[in-house]
Amino acid sequence: MKQLRLRRSAVALTAVVMSVGLAAPTHASISQPDVVSETPSSRTPHAIDDGVVANAAVNAFSQAGPVMYAGGRFHSVQDPTRRSTLVRNNLFSFDVSTGVPTGWTPDVNGEVNAIQYIAPYLYVGGGFTAADGVSGQLVRYRVDGGTPVIDQGWQPARVSAKVTDLDYTGGQLLVAGSFRKKLTALDPDTGRDTGYINLEVSGSVKRNEAGPIQVLRIAVSPDGSRLVGIGNFTTIGTASRPRAFMLDLGAGSATVASWYYQPLVNPCAAASLAAQLRDVDFSPDGSYFVLAATGYIPRSGGVGRDICDAAARFETAIANPTRPTWINYTGGDTLHSVAATGAAVYVGGHQRWLDNPLGNNSAGPGAVPRQGIGAIDPTTGKALPWNPGKTRGVGTTVIYPTATGVWFGSDGRRFAGDVHDSIAFTPLP
């Protein structure tokens, strides 16, 4: 997923509340039967650098039928052949089968971090302050009438700062970010706070107590019964939960679950980083979830325990694990994104290696090259042979599986040796 970014395929679901919790989330993890191809499709558009944006990047995807929406930080996009260049300010759409951008020309004045399709609307959140004449960090477009049209009258309650992630489950739009509540549930029709999540998120894990205090990413289990949130905070409700928490999503309200991995209190070698954890995703069956992290390397004695520049698997049903099921270290390079498909756990960032627990900005014993993108065996925690490689840059910020393959968004120019500016798609075999 996702980064944000959104990492998982979006389809419209009912808003029926089930006995185990809320109805399944819109972008619940997609199950895939195999690892995707290393060869990317030639039918994808490009988000490119230009004189306005020097380091173009795609942070989020959301698919609505034959149309894919992409958001990030860019000013110019090109068709797959790179013969046509179009102005698109931080948000655009394209035909999934051809990769050709549509004629839609939204005007978003800052970076888009998350997009969420809930028929017939596309919800867009980020660090911008206005989109097509509507002020705020969260807006919506009606997209079922051909060219999307912004909803001038929709106002999200108390979302007055950066939005970092979106999800949808049980008829509620879940919004994460650095605004006052940090995590809220909105009625997607009216924009009102439903009161379903009424838990204060507070405290900073940074030693100097500097912000932003925020919930950076969220993931909802496929059955809609649990939510995992990560970011820069120390407390949710009255519970001490530095960097990560799990919520039980009941029929009437969300409550703090007993799950916590206590070593998350430990700083990595790069102790000044507030958001040590960068992404989270549940497996398609909900039995486990995976955290992706930055932080450089573990401090002395932390290898095998501390999640620093690594991906780590946790079993959903184990409330107080003493260790993750596995940890796969990069050896000192950030992972920004993770997506679990059943066949693989895909991770992205600006890493050079996987299987590198003893690396210190170097290839330690057993390290395997996995530049910018990689796939991990969900059972063993070891890198799979899949190794297309891509431009590292700042890194891969969104991994978005669908029924036909996986989309990757980043600031990278090349994927598997070919030019795929910011966007690549690898199909299932």
C-alpha cells in the first residue's frame, strides 16, 4: 500500500455494520496468486520533473473502474510514449489499459498524500491548502459524470492541517494526519465527525519534543475489525503507545486494543527521526500485518528486536509479542512503503539491499541487492528472487496492488532499466 500513500485497490462497498466490527475496508489488501512480473508495462504515464517541480513524485493511487487517479508532487505529466506533455498540478487521472492521461485538469496547490474512491466521489488529502477554488487539506470530487467536478459545498469537520492517509470502512471515511484529532471518522456524505473515533493522540517521540505529532499511516484489517496506526506520538486515549497502536473497531466506537510491541519505544541510531515507522499493511486474510521503517540501523543489541530501516511481520492475534515473526533489514536505507498480497510482501524505499541485518550503510553477510524495490517471502521473511530494480531517489512511497498486478509510485526515473518516470505497473504472470 502505503504512504503513503494509498497502497490497495479501491472498490465501493456497502456501509453495513457487521457483528465483528465495521464492514470490510474499501482498500483491503488484495490477494494475488503469484509474484508479479519483473518487466513493467509500457502502457503507463509519466510524472516528470520540469521548471516548476524539480523532483516529481507520485504518492498515491486510487482506481475507479477503468480510470486510475494518481496524486503527489508534480506539474507535468506525459503519455506513455512521452510525445505529449500536459500540465497537471499534483493530481491527474489516466486510462488503466492504455496509460493515456484523461482531459481532466485539476488545480491542487500543493502535495497530495492520499486519495480514496468511494462511489461516486474521489476524496483527496494532503499538504495543499486549496483545490479548484476550495480551501482546505481534504476535498472531494464527483467522478461519475465524465470529467470530475469538485464539490464546493463539502466541508470536512476539523480537518485543518495536513492529511497523510485515508481509508473507508463501515460507511465512515477514516482520516489521518497532523490536524487536532490526528485520527478521525467522518460521514463521507456530510463531512461531519461521526464521533466513532474519540481518542486523543498526543506526545512526541522526538527527544526535543518537536512535531509534527501525527498519525502518518493507517491500515484496516480485511474484516474491518481492527486498525493499526503509526506515526509520531506517544499516547492514544489513556494508553501509552509510542509510534504504533491497534484499535478494535466495534459496532459503535473504536477502542484501544491491548496489542503493543514494547521495543518500539527504543530509538534507532537516527534518534532524531519522529516517524520511525513509515507504512503498514495487513495480509489479505488479516492474520498478520507488516510494518516498514526508517531509522538507519539498530543501536547496540537491537538487531532482531528493533525495527530500524526494516520490514517486520506481526501476527494480528498475538497481543504482546516479544519479537516480530521476522524482521528483514536493509542495512541502513529507509523503507517508505509496504504491501502484502499473500504471495509476497512488497517493500519500497531507497534501499540498496535486503537480508542485511549486519550491514551498516554497507552490504553485510548474506545481503542481496534490491535497489529501491523488493519482495519478501511472507513466511520466511527472506528476500524473494524478484529483483527488477529502480532508481532509488527519495524512494518508492506507494505500492498499490490490484487484481491484475501492482502499481508503484515514487520519484524515480527508471524501473527495470526502462524509463518510467514516477509510475510503474508490473502485471501478474
